[in-house]
Amino acid sequence: MTGYNKVFLDTTPLIYFLDSDINFGEKTKLILEEVISEGKEIFTSAITCMEYMVYPYRTGNQDKIDAFFEFTGDCGIPIKAVDVEIARVAAAIRAEYKDFKAMDSIQLAVALQSGCDLFLTNDNQLRQFKQLRCVTVEEWELKE
């Protein structure tokens, strides 16, 4: 994949990677290795943090919670907070894209406010977003 400098990491790819998903875990690992080796910046949000940790909290799996913070810390991935400006941008996104879920709109708003030029997801619906290039794990073309 070319033509980007800052990647926003949506929740689903993070789950694929941290939970070694049978379908997309390895590809997500290779994508992240490619992004990091090229010195690109990666961002995520408090929404990703919350969405990822629901299941580990539900099942009492502290190791998975720790793995999330280890990964983001070791890779220097800032976890961006949601503030009033992001809420405003997210509302405008939802107004324009009526089928987008609230959390997806917030994630896109955080990515925009963070200056990201690529949004890594696996939600095909988000590919219609015009203000930011949204790419799914499935469609990402790895360099050889």
C-alpha cells in the first residue's frame, strides 16, 4: 500500500492482530509490520480501547487487557481521546452518512482530527467515506 503517512487503526484489525484471528490475524500482522517498518505513524482512539476490552473484561482475561496496552505502548501508538470537537465532527459525518453507526463516525472523526490519511478497518461500508481513504484488511495489498 502506498500514498499514506498516518494510519488510523480501527478496532476490528486490532482484534484480528491481538487475538490471532484465523482469517485475518496473519495478514493484519504483516500489514502492521509493513506500516511500522516504513516509519508511518499509527493512531487509534479511546473508542478502540473500549471496544477491544469489552470481551476481556467480560471473561476476566487480564492478559488480553495487558496485551492491548503493551502493543500500543511498545509501538508508540497514541490512544486519542474523544472531545467536544470530535463529537461535532462525528455528528456532521453521521448527518451526511446516515447508515454509519455512531462509534464508526467517532472513529472517523478522531482519524480526521489526528491528521490521518488512511483508515484501516474491515468495515466495507466505511469505504464510501469521501474525506479519508478507508481500506479494509482484506483489500490491503502487501508489498513483496
